[in-house]
Amino acid sequence: MHSQTTGHAVSRSRAATVEFDHVTKHYDSVQNRRGAAGAVDDLSFTVPAGKICVLVGPSGCGKTTSLKMVNRLIEPTSGRIRIDSVDISTRERTELRRGIGYVIQQVGLFPHQTIEENVATVPRLLGWQTARRRERAHELLALIGLDPAKYARRYPAQLSGGERQRVGVARALAADPPIMLMDEPFGAVDPIVRERLQNEFLRLQEDLAKTILFVTHDIDEAIKMGDLVAVLEVGGKLAQFGPPEEMLANPASDFVARFVGTDRGLKLLSLFRVGHLPMAEFPTVRVGDDAGTARRRSRTHAFPYELLVDDGRRPIGWIPDKAIPEEGALTADQAVPMSPRLDRRTTLKDALSLLLDANVQAGVVVDRHGALVGVVTVDEIAAWMRQRNASLGETVEGRDGTGASAEGGTEDRRAGPHGVDAHPAPAAADSP
């Protein structure tokens, strides 16, 4: 799903608000009359237009049932579901469903149809002309990173699992629906392909900005994918709803705390990036600088290393203060191997992991040209997270049912794709 590399212009299309208003679903009318818990119990929350809301919880908590009530594959026993303030029970089912994209775990491609025909399924039902259907199918195949010239005439059995999943996403997007329903869409592929599909879909969502309801049983996937997370417990009760960072910092109950796991702090680190940290200008020395001057200057700051850079401010390595010659010029071979090299998009969790794995206290942050941006330390990551947790604790009570604070909407903590572009380099045990 490489929207940034296909050459196709991707415009932001309309999205829609989805509201659950005291929605309940019972399959057994007798048990319902007796007051027994149903599949979904009094579910109320609102998903703003253009946001991803992940429904997560253990088996039997009503995640998929809730999803299927949005396109009326299942009808609620009571309550209302509204799309842009319109009660969906007042809309004709077929017309409603053709305006909602649907992606399922096993993809559900038609084996006797080509990939092009599969993608164009809904446009064909809507009566689009053949040329328009073909153009749209080819546009979407290019958008998700599958060359139309290579894949359009193939059949599903000729594709890998990851490729079929991409086609399923393209088919759901074919008629440009404002809403997409995704029921464990990446659950049937291996972990490596799953992570790649997640990252690619998030990049695609940056351009499309659809309203997405996404079902998973995996709390890590929920945290990664969701602007908002709805945690459900058995019996279809809503245990907590809000941004993932709020859930991690302030679980609403013991159930949520247990479900999220004891490593909440590390999960919270995965939501933020090195670019969120304040990075002060770090003192550097250049190849060819006078060693005596560098040695005297090193005594004026507490960090016991000098960062050696080239003329383009690209880091070369660290020179221990004690190893700086008293005279002569600084050279590249005086520097010890680099600390881990990070960029602004590296998650704080990965940055911390790289630093600990390398047994160092500092990592070098570079821009896309490899030039120095700053230095990040283990202590700075820890201090930033303590401050962040304190801030969340002060504001959580001011949030309403949509996960937005009284002062404004939810913070967009996803500064672009979730893929990590960290480049660890060899580091000596005694380096920064």
C-alpha cells in the first residue's frame, strides 16, 4: 500500500461520524426478558469523522457483533446507530452497505474472478461503466503497491496472503466509501507481513482519512492502529473508551489494566517518537579542527565525549575527552564506533531498546540527509515520559465520551507512518 510512491494523486474524500447510542444485542429473547447479559450491552460512544476506532477485547466480548451492526448484517435489539446523525435503521440495507467498505480476516475474494474484477465488485453493482471500473481498479492496485500490469489479470490463488489482503483493502475502497469496517484484517498473515500491512495501511489512511472501525483481539495492534480504542469485556460492556495513551496511562478498571498488560509504560513509549522530544543543540567538533582547542572546550561541559562530524554535519563517531590529542588536527580514525543512529520518526520504545541493546546512554538523531539533528539520552526519554504521564493524569478527567478534551480534539500522536526508520550502528561498550 505504497501511496507515496505510485505517482497517483490521492485526494481526501469525505468521511462520516459513527455514533453508538445505548446499543444492545440479545440473541436469546428469553434470556433477554430475564435480564441476562447479551452479546452487546448498552454500548455508547462516538467515532469522529476521519478517525480509526479499534474495538478490542477477549473472545465473546461483542467486537464483531458491534461491527456488523454498523452495516446491518446484524440488527440491534435496542438502541440506535447513527451515521452523520442519520439512524441507519431508516436506510435501505443494500444502499447502506454499498456506502461502507468491509474487510475481513480471510479476505473473501471471489476465486473465479480476476483481481481487477474483484476490486471492481461494488462499482459493478453500482452500475459503473466498464472503462470507469477498470480505471478505478488499476488506480487502487497502484495505490496499494501492486502493479496493475502485473496483477490485474491474475486470480486470487496466484497471490500471496499479504497480496490478497491488500486486494481486500482495495476492494473495500473501490466506491470511495466514507466508512470502512475491518474485522481482524491482518490476523491471517505472519507477523512480519502483518507489521508491514499495518504500516502501509496507516500511511494510506493519512491520505484518505476515512472513518474506520477496526476489530482486533491484540492490544498491541489496537494501540498501534487506533486514534481511539474501545475496550470491551465479556458480555459486550464498554470498559473504557478514549485515546490509547490515555488508556495506558490511566486504565479505568482492574480489567483494563490486566488486559493492557503490566508493560503499559513500554507500550506508551511506542505511541511517541523521537521527534516529540525537545532536542537542544549538541556541541560538535569537525574533522580538521584544532585538537588543543577541542580538548580545552571539552572541559566546559559535563558530557565526557565529543561528537565528530564531517563538513556536512554527518556524524562520524565519538571521541572520548581523554583521548583528544593536545595538539594537531582531529581525524576520523580517532573516533570510536557510533552510538545507535535514530531519526525523528523512530518510536521512543525502539529508541530506548536500541540504546539498551548497545549498552550506551546516548543515541544520535539525524535528518533524512544524514545530518545531525541532536542527541537523545536514556535519561531524557525517562524524564519526558514522567512529564507526559503527569500531564495525562491532570487532563484525563476533562475528557468527554469521544475521547476529546474540553479544550479541543484528541491529540494526533501519529506523526505519519508507524514504521520505524532507526538505523543501529556498532557501538563500543564504553561509548556514549
